[in-house]
Amino acid sequence: MANSILNARTGSTALYDRVKRVIPPPEWATFAEDVDAILGLKRRRNAVVLAHNYQTPEIFHGVADIVGDSLSLAREATKVDADIIVLAGVHFMAETAKLLNPDKTVLIPDLSAGCSLADSITARDVRLMRQRYPGVPVVTYVNTTTAVKAESDICCTSGNALKVVQSLGAERVIMLPDEYLAQNIAAQTDVKIIAWKGHCEVHELFTAEDVRQLRENHPDVTVLAHPECPPDVVAEADFSGSTAAMSDFVLQQRPPRVVLLTECSMSDNVSVLHPDVEFIRPCNLCPHMKRITLKNIRHALETGRHEVTIDPAIAAPARRAVERMLAL
Ligand code: 13P
Ligand code: SF4
């Protein structure tokens, strides 16, 4: 499910009430001027900010118009009624937004906001996999470049990977590039999954021993793990799902104590909405997500940099793979 759509901004002072539990007043004081400037720039430029769940709270709760996981950001990008989209997230997310909005200006505040999964595979690698497994459909995680998507039959996200794999009606599926996501999906289906060796540098750091330690130290804790975590971590968790699914789990189940085995800003952002839930916070930072700041979002809106462009030769097949996913 998409996360909330944040509207009716009234300025940084009113906004502070929302985030005061996770941002101390002196820190907010350093953000307020940029928040007000961004709110004004968005109105004047007819721009919206789409922010991933791993963005820091001053971005997520302060200036974002639409927040969510990769799937909901892709879905919401198709409905945006604005001239400019600023993608507060990593480069593949901005490329997906551009693919779905070829006539709009899509900006990413820092061009070097990458992803270890997107870096783990090239278009040539996908062609070689097709040669090795002729006729086997290729499902590609959205955490990839446009060139890799263009070689694929269909995309998936962590929120719909099982559904996408099962929709193909194939005995075998090539699932790229996240080995752990592929293994975690393989555990839930009879479809034989052929995986790649890519890993998320954030989620691969969690271990099953971490989960056992957490349960020893906090016997009543509910453990939620992102499916990019290794399978033995997911096996020890109480629930595994996309960032939006984790957020929904907390909303619906209201566990008294919870740990989100994922990127650090998730707990900050979700805890703002649930003061009654205690968040235990071992987490790992994504250095790519953390490249996006209020300062460079403001700069993007002031200067129009960095505009995301896509080679027209690969745009059409990549768009097909993304749209096929969205149609499911
Ligand atoms: P979600 O699609 O679950 O938001 O995950 C994106 C991501 O990059 C996780 O590391
Ligand atoms: Fe990529 Fe992992 Fe960062 Fe997500 S958390 S953007 S998968 S490196």
C-alpha cells in the first residue's frame, strides 16, 4: 500500500510539531530555512518531491509530497500533476520516474546517489544469462539501471516480487540481480529461481545471530526484516516485506516493541506516526540515500540540476518492463 500523501504544507514552524520526537529543536533550527525555501520553490515551479522511505525525517515529513516504497513511488509517479518531479531517493528511482513521465522534468539532487544492486549487473550480463538459459523469462528488480531493465521481460519490487514471478506461468525464472531477494522468493514458490550474485550493501550486513541477540535482550520484540536481508535472517524474523509493508505491519499490528532490520531512517519515519510503539534501533545506513539533503533538494529546485535523461534507444523496452509490472 502506498504511504500517505502529504499535503497542505503551512511552513516549517507548523511542520515541526510532526517531527519533534525524532529531531531535537537545535537541529530543526538548522533545517527551517531550507524547508521554507523548498515549500515556496515547489509552489512557484509547480514541482513535487517524491521521497523514499529511507529519506531522513526532515525530508520525509518536512518537504515530501509523496512518500513510499519503490513500488508506490513508481505508481504515484504515473499520477503526478506537476511540471517538475524531484526524486529524493537513489538514481534508479529517478530513472523509473522519468521512464513513466517522459514529458516531465525529473531532477535528482545528487547524481552519485547509486545502489550496490544497480552496480552489480550490466545489460551485457543479462544478455549472457539469456544465452545460457534460452527461453527462460527474466524478472528484474527495479534496483537496476534503465539499460538492464531494457533487457528484461518484466520488473518487480520487493513489494510484488512473488506475484510477478508467479504471474509468468513459467517453470523457471531468471531473477536479477539480488541473490537474497531471489532466495527469499524461491522459499515461497514452486517456480525454480535462477539468481544473480548481487547484494544490497546495507541489508547483507544483518545476521541471524543479530536477531537471536535482539530476542535475548528484548524477549517481547517483533522482528521485521526487509527481503534484501539474507534468507537465514528472514527465517528468524516474524515478518518480511517491503519498506511499505513493514510500515503497514506496524500500523495494523501495533506491536509494543519492534525492530526494523533495514535502513536507519525507516524507524525514525515510522516512529513519528506511532508514539505508542517502542522502536529498538540496530540499523544500517545507506550511504547513497544519505546523499540527498534539504540543501541539495533546494539547489535542484533553484537551478534545475540534475536533470535525469534516458537514452531513447533503451527507454521504450525498459518502460515496457516497468509498465508490465504496474499492470499486474
Ligand atoms: P523498497 O522497495 O522495499 O522500498 O526497497 C527499496 C530499497 O532500496 C531497499 O533497500
Ligand atoms: Fe540500494 Fe541497498 Fe541502498 Fe536500497 S539500501 S538503495 S538496495 S544500497
